[in-house]
Amino acid sequence: MNFELKKNCKYTLLVPTSMGIRLTPPAGQPVHASDTFIMRATSAETNVLSVASFLGLPVKVLTTFVKGSPIASMIKSNLASRHMDFEGPEVEKDGPWGYRHQINIADSGIGARGPRVDNDRAGEVGRTLNVKDFDLNRIFGDEGVQIMHLSGLIAALSPETGAFCLELAREAKKQGTRISFDLNHRASFWKNREDELHRIFAEIASVSDILVGNEEDFQLCLQIDGPEAGGKDLAAKIESFKGMIDRVKKEYRNASVFATTLRQVMNANSHFWGAIMVEGSDWHVIEPREIAVLDRIGGGDGFVGGLLYGILRGWTPEKWLQFGWASGVLATTLLTDYCQPADEEQIWSIWEGNARVKR
């Protein structure tokens, strides 16, 4: 399949996002039993960018910051350390009950005790993302972007961010930028907003070139019939996934790549991990394989990041999926929720099952 990308672009990938911090107890301890936490900058969308940015491709982040906030300073330093360009307005804090960056409080679980995540998004500055704060013609036209990646987390964050993502998608389409959309359904974001968000998600999906999501995402975001979520025999569910994605293809004809991961949790530190993708009319399946997990958060983002990296590098579609699968595995071996690959070889070694010492 010839997946053509726009030429002469400053950026290979761009994401809109709401940046926050993640607080994690060390050594797999649960939050309620801990008094020491590691604080890191985080967002699902920049997790996706990290595969490309650490492997040397130019990427960009559109976001918002709280003016004068030490957390905002930490986030900017983190993005710079991950080789990411960023831009966005500085929003006044507006007092102690005003704006702030979101807080994600999560442990990684261990063995039979699964991870628990608590999201505190009150007063989140990212909810104010607005198209008036960005020069879209400069970003997509003068600078140029090969692929824009959108997440359903941002599209559903607020009415303002939904409108923002729609305008980004429209401008990207007009300027010849490819659009990747990870549906990422979150029930708490959709509560009492189903009709509004169905319309937004349907329009974004209609102009997207790449659609990513699990069985629940496609059903709940796009109202496409599919298999029942859950279940342990993932390999047996592959045909059901294929049927669902065939229905999505008929409804959203602009897209030519559809992908999802397959995960079976044996315990917090042992998963079976697979993936499935169709590009054009060709199916590619990675049967679930057992992987060791240090912290599962970010594995799905790593998968998408690796998949997009393969597309940007012009590899064959089979390699897109393989590199995405292995990038997701790498993310689950790290304490950060984003990939930090040393080089392509490290990711390919994961795919090949080569864990020997490299000297």
C-alpha cells in the first residue's frame, strides 16, 4: 500500500494535548499505603510522540500552560528533554481555586494486585484549548505537518476542546496532513454528552486516515456493532474484531488503516499482548505473546507511537504493526509512561525476542 505523506514539512508528528503530572509510589506499592511518590510530567498524546522524538524525528505539541506555575515549568523542561517542540498560551491561574494542570495518581500494581488509577482533573487548564490561540495556517501550511494524531481523551475533555479538535482536523485535511485518531473512550467524559460527542467523533473519524481503538471504543464512540468486551481467549476473538473493523470501514471510507491491540491480563506483571491491523484490504495479525510488565500505563500509547513511526519511515505495513507492538512492550518495561528507545535496534530486538546483553 502506498501511504503518501506530505513533503517538505517541518514536523513529522503533531498532537494537541492537556499536560499534567503523574504521582506514582515506588516499588509497586499501592497509593493508600504510601507516603513517598515520584512525580513526572504526563499526557497520553505526548506518550505517542515519544517513540518518534527519541528516535530523532521532529515533533510538536499544542497545549496550554498555567502562567507562573512551577508545574508548568517542570512540564516544559520535560517536553524539551524529550526533544519535543511545543507552543501554547499562558493562562492566568486566577487564584487558589482557578486553573491548574491535571493530576494523575496511579500505582503500577504487582502480581495478583492490579493497578489503581485516580484522575484529578478539577480546574484543568487543558480544558481551555481554543483555536483562537493558535495560527493553524502557519502550523499546517507554512511549517507543515505530515501526521496529526488526535486522541478521544482531548476531543471529549470539554466542549471547547471538542471544537478545537474539529477545527484542527478540518485544517489538517485542507492542508494535506494525514490524520490519526485514537478513539480512547472514557465513560466519565461522555456522561450526559453522548449526542454532542457522537457528532464530534463521527466528523473527526470521517476525515481520518488512521483509526485506532479497542472493541469498546469503536462501539461506544462510533456506534458500530462489535464483539462483547473482555474475555480471556484473545486469539479466538480475532475474527470478531475483523468483522467489527469491516463494519467501521464501510462507514468511514476515508480511513485506510485501522488498528487495535489485544491484551489478556494474567496478573499485573504478566500479560499476553497482540495486535491487529488492516491497511487497504490487507490484514496483519500478531497473535498474543506473553510479555513481562513493570508498569502497564502507556503501553497502548507506545503501540500507536511505534505504528506511526513505521508509517513515517516508509516501511512496509507488516513492519508498522511489528514496530508498534514492540514499542508498546518497551513502554511497559519503563517507570515513565512513555517510550524512551535508545535506538531502533532496541525495539526490533524486543520484536525478535532477543533479550541478550548488548555490549
